[in-house]
Amino acid sequence: MLDRNRHSFRIRLQGMRLAPLGSPLVPALANESIEPHQRTPNNTGRIGPSPWHRFAYRGSAAPPDTGYVFRRTDLGGFEIPATVESVAHCSYATTLMRTGVMLSTVEHLLSALRGCGVDNAYVEVDNLEVPIMDGSAEAFAEMIESAGLVDQPTARRVLLVREKVSAVSGNRSISIEPADAYEIDCVIDFPHPLIGVQHRSVTLGNGSFAREIASARTFGFIEEVEALRRANLIRGGSLDNAIVLTRDGMLNETGLRWSDEFVRHKILDIIGDLALLGMPLLGRVKAERSGHLLHAALMASLLRNRAAWEIVDLPASIGARAPALA
Ligand SMILES: [Zn+2]
């Protein structure tokens, strides 16, 4: 959360183009979950620089079953796969690390990749942080859309949830259970006049991510902002990168994008963190007051419990069991 963008950035998606010539280009944000084939960015799409970040993106394809792989171009293309095993810590944001090389604040970009139906991508980053942009995933979703997506000649693989798995910490919890689509049901409860109890459910697919989730911004309380500023963890510009809450209102003059923008952003974070599982889910996530730490705990216990899930090719798995994805 908040402004970590004190450097210039260059990010691009890159990889080998394996899709056969003549493979149909598909709109990035439509019907992503019903697509039975894996998808990857179609060659070059680019935005930037934005007003507040020098930032560029270029996309092409990655081979089937690659998942998401970050490449630190400032370190000779050192690769950090976006997997549960790569999670280093996850307090204010999710940070990945491999053999001492870190990449932080990955969750909003990962959320856009998963939410927009990308299965495989190389993501080149020339810094140790993914830029926070406006605190939402909107810019990343637009970048993915501008690059377009292409079908790959490989069945989409999904993680099918067979048994309920939970992670609980005090009054915070998150669980995942069998369902016929990738659903997220989220409740947050903050004692603040703009928030209170907010509850929202989303089923990923048919452009729901771009429509309902991508533009929801992260948020923080002004006390946290001041503490982070004192700790030199943020510098300036936080109103451009987050909703900043005061005791009974917000500092941003532009207002909220939705009255329940807060719970929408929590769903955005859940999608981004659970993207570290490496493939779309067939399951229902129920979250109450959850955060990055609990999301990581859920993924760890899910992966440990081998009876709770299996990986299946989508065309073989659908039918009566998954009508929403058929
Ligand atoms: Zn977030």
C-alpha cells in the first residue's frame, strides 16, 4: 500500500510466442473463465510513462504451463517465479524472493493477470518493487488489455478444490471450499464512518474483474501513513496511491469510486495473492477481515493437504461439475 515509487520503473511482459499463426486473438477482458485454452499476452502492448511514474510495459507470450515468472532486468533477467514458495513476507504488501533477490508489491499486478484471464506471462521489472500506480489494478488491467491475449494450444489447467480448507487468526479468517466457479465472498469490518461492515461476492469471469474490482484502490489510515513516512517507508504523493482515511472522513478530494470500494479492494488483494497458486481456482473463497498474512497461511495449508485439491485440465473437468465454466 501507499507510495513506494521513488524510482523509475520499467515493466514488460515477454516470452516465447508459441501460439500457432492464425490463432484467434481474443479480447483480454471478456469471457476469460469460460475459455478452455490457456492464454498469454499477445506480443507487444505498451503504456507509459504515466504522470506519476516513468513506467512501461510490453507484452508477448510465455509457453503453456509457465504461469507467471518475474524477471529482474536490472539483475540480468534474474527470474522469480510467482509461486507460494517464493513468498518472503507479506505485511503491508506481498514480497517475493528467490536466493536473496526480492520483488515487492506484486499483488495488484498478479490480481490483474489472474482477473483478466492470463495464464502464462513473463513480467519484466527493472526494480525491486512493482509500482503502486493509483493503488488499484486498473492500469495493469488496461495494459493487459492493450497487449491483447492469444489462445494457446493447451488446455487450461485449474486447481479444483475438493475439501474445505481454512486459516484463522483471532476474528480473522479465510477459507476455500468446493464450487463450480472461482468465487470470492468477502466481509470487512472497520470502525470508520466510510467503511463499517462491507460484504461483497464476485464470481470471476465474463469481465467481472475489470468491471467490479480492478479500479478499487488500497486504503490506509492517516496514522499509518504518518508512521510509514516517519519510518521512511513512503515518501510523498500518498494521496495519488491510496485512499487515505482520517478519523471521520478521507483526505482525497476525488471521493470514492464506489461506496464499497474498500471491500472491492480486499477482493482484489485476495485474487492477487491466490494467483501465487499458479492457476485459476475452481472453488469458493470466503474471507472475513483477512489480509496478506492469512492469505499466505491459507495457500500453505491448502497445498499441504493433498486430499483437498487436484489439478485438472478444464475441458475434462467441466460438464455437470462446473456448469459456470462450461
Ligand atoms: Zn492491495
